[in-house]
Amino acid sequence: SRPHLEKIGTTIFTVMSKLAADCGAINLAQGFPDFQAEPALFDAAHRAMLAGRNQYPPMTGMPELRRAIADKVATLYGTQLDADAEITVTAGATQAIFTAIAAFVGAGDEVIVFEPVYDSYAPAIETVGGKVVYAQLAAPDFRPDWAQVAALITPRTRLLIINSPHNPSGALLDAADLDALAALLRGSGIVVLADEVYEHMVYGGARHASVVAHRELAARSVVVSSFGKTYHITGWKIGYVLAPPALTRDFRKIHQFNVFTVNTPCQLAIAEYMQDHSRHLGLAAFYEAKRDFFRAQLAASRFELLPCRGSYFQLARYDAISDLPDDEFAIWLTREAGVAAIPLSAFYSAGNVPAARAARIVRFCFAKQEATLAAAGERLRRL
Ligand code: PMP
Ligand code: GLN
């Protein structure tokens, strides 16, 4: 097989969900809700199916859905996008990210990412022959150091990937970060891929600093979001990409031969459901309550909680509980304590895995019913 495939193992999310199922453990590892979305969403999908809306949609996505996305973006971020030329519906954020990388990165091109890094970026970059260049985010705040990023830029840099709210740390980029990034890239041809799948999950009254709202940065950016996160339907695998017309044209060149298009009735259902903006605007308060509930569960435990400003993930240090490196601890925790978590080292490149394992931090997902979080809390407090 091609040499880069040797480096690609099985994603940690598959590994930990299987182990959790095998052990009958509470799964706070892979990020997905354990509760249902509202029936109105399923009614809308059912009606679309019965109405015969079951054939291929346009390659770019259903016009109804693209208009609904444009409407949301205008309301939330004050930017009026052209639904035909600047919005593309994708099979979740994962496909959007892979397709964007395939569209913008060629053999030998460099892509800057921030470590800890979401697990799909590096394999995608290396699959198309690109080279991954890592900037570091350090615990507990996981803040980017823009001077460090500046030093990593070379004439081969083609793409820079940001992710806010950040998986796995829950850190946020603020407006000043976007200004710093815009200044850094001024005059270059570097494209920004902004992974904003957790855009509606920001806490403490913070506002999500979307790249879409940043005029200068938006002009060179591809912004990715996911309805799976926003409407509690990770299994529907529908998301979207926002990008200026020229970048959208390039994105669609690959998109049309990658998936061509995505599930018609589900697109129509989401288009109808999202007209009521309270459904995504309510998400911050909804998940902030879950974050606070989960943190309260662990307050009397020996876990040390790191800050969480966004996303539905909580990092926790366990050095008062165990000397095991994080991957072994995550397996032990699943088997012996009955709670599955993700080792933070899963989000690091090979050279940095030893230090990450020794940092002894795991990630819990709190997108769960209170009863689930309470049951997990009880088990975790015994350690
Ligand atoms: N990016 C990040 C940061 C994520 O956390 C996830 C999902 N966990 C994705 C992309 C993929 O989203 P989707 O399920 O829509 O493919
Ligand atoms: N993004 C989710 C997480 O971080 C998992 C997505 C997946 O399973 N590929 O847990």
C-alpha cells in the first residue's frame, strides 16, 4: 500500500465506542448526543419522502436549504451570502474538510494545523500528498501563539486550518485572534479552512467569532459547519461550506466527483426546521447547563477540570488518580470504572504523542442526558 497508509490506524472514535459497547460502559468518548432531536424534524423528513422528494438534489445542495443557511448567516453574523455561488451542502463536516483539502492542497504543499488537532485533518492532508506543519496549543488555555504561526509560514504554505470552538479543548478564538490571523496572511495566497462545527456552543455569554463575519479573512476562507452537532443528528451526516465564489467553484470541482450531492429529504427537513432560529440560538444555554451539570458531578472527584468555553467536550487531568499514560488510562477507565473517554494524545502527531500521554488528560463528551452524566459522575467520583 502507499507509504502514508501505514501511518493511518483506526480512528480513536471507532476504537473507544467499540470498547465502551463491549464493556457496557457509559460512552462519554465519541462526541454524539444520547437524546433525540425534536419530532418536528423527523415529521418534515417523512413528509418530504412521501411527497416524492427522493431523487438527486442539485450538486450544490437543495436551494431551500442553501437559502435557509444564507438567512441564518445573515441574521447571526451580519454577512449576506449568495446562496447559489457561496454555499454548498456537504455530507457532514468530515466530507467538507476532506474535499476542501483535496481542492486546495497539492503534492508538496504545506498545511498549518494547531495541535492538539481533530483527527481527520492530517490523514486527509497526507492522502493528497501535502505536508502537515504543527503549531502548538498548550494546556490549560490552548491559546494560539500567532508569532509561532508566523514563523511556520513558508512559500509552500497553501492552507491553514483553524477550529473554534476547539475540539478537544473547548477553547475559543476571539475577534482579536481573527485580526491577528488576517494580518499574518495579508499579501499571501494562503487559504483558511475554518472548522466551526461547534459555532452554536459557546458559553459564559461569549459570542462565536465566525470567520464569515470577518470581512478580510472571509475573502480567503472556506468555513465548515455541521447540522449533526447543531440539531442532534450526527447520523444524518449533513453539513455545509461557505466560501467566496472563486473558492466555492474550486471546492465544487472536487465535491461533484467526491459525493456529487447529499440526501434530498433530510436536506428539505433541515431547511424547514431551521427557519425557527431559536432552535440553534437555544443551543448555547442548553449545552452550558450540561457543561455545568457535568462539572458539578466531578467537583468532588479527584479529576482536575480544565476550562471549557465552548464545544461539548470537557478535558480533565487525572494525575491524582493514576500514573498510567492517557491511552492506557482511557482503556482502564472504560473497563474498570465503566466510563469511556478519549485520551488527549489521540489528537497529537507521532513525535508529540509521548509528551501528550504523560500529560495525563482525557476528554469527556457532555452531550448526554442528565441521568447519563449523573451515572458517570457517580462512577468517576469513586476513583
Ligand atoms: N470537525 C470537528 C472539530 C468535529 O468535532 C467533528 C465531529 N466530531 C467534525 C469536524 C465532523 O463533523 P461531521 O460529523 O459533520 O462529519
Ligand atoms: N467528532 C466527534 C468527536 O470528536 C466524532 C466524529 C467521528 O466519530 N468521526 O468525538
